[in-house]
Amino acid sequence: MSDRRHLLVVYQSRSGGTQAMTDAFVAGATDSAIEGVDVRVVRAPDAGPDDVRWADAIALGTPENFGYMSGLMKDFLERIYYECLDATSGLPYLLYVKASTDGQGAVQSIERIVTGLRWKAVQPAFVVVGDVIDDHLEHCTELGMTLAAGLEAGIY
């Protein structure tokens, strides 16, 4: 069906926090109330330019490592940057970060790159500092549902 929309989720997780956030996000994005959106979930080292070109919106999930995005998320962004630069201008994106300090280094490093790609944030980054708790996961579920519903409705 050509009227279906595509949501790509690219993430990296080593210790499980970002994985839990991603799982919650995907649960919201694939809620049974949303029927017109296909969701593709890919770990950062396995995602590439074809995945990004397929997408009508993208969610990025990364841990904060040494005050920066994960190395594998940076690798993903480096591999897709020039191939997607013109093809994905205006792509709606959402960012979530599992941080150990304040997460701002990770957010800023990704925002610099996606600004160059001319992607459009649908809302400010969601940053979890410390342990991921149920309230954080509920918020991730809402984020996934909101982004997918917005895609389905043609808002994004």
C-alpha cells in the first residue's frame, strides 16, 4: 500500500537502558490503534542509508558515553550523512538519550549532525539521567505513539 507511512527507529544499547526505552517506544509506535504506519527497528551498526531513505520519520536512541552519543550512533550518522544529505532534508526526527550525567553532550552532538542533515525535531530530546524507571518507559511509549499517530495523520 503506497499510503502507508514508514517510521525508522535506530538505536544503540550496551547495558540495557536504551534498549528498554526503545522497546517502550516501539510498543507505542506499533499500538493497535495505529494502522497506517510500518515500523522498522534497527541497531545503529546495522542501519544504513537505505533504511533512512525508506523512512518518513526517524527516532534515534543512544546512551550517553563520555558526555557524547555512543560511538556506534556516531558511526551510523557518519555512514549515512552524505548519502542522505539531499534525499532526507526535512525528515522529522525524535531523540531519546539514556544518560549517566546530564545527557546534554549527547543531545548537542546529535543535534549538530541532524541540523546539517536539515532534519526537523518534532519535540525536544527526551533525556533520562540515572536508572530507567516505569515513568520513563511510559513516556517513551507515549513518544512512540505520538510520532506514529502524527505520521499516520499526515502531521509529520
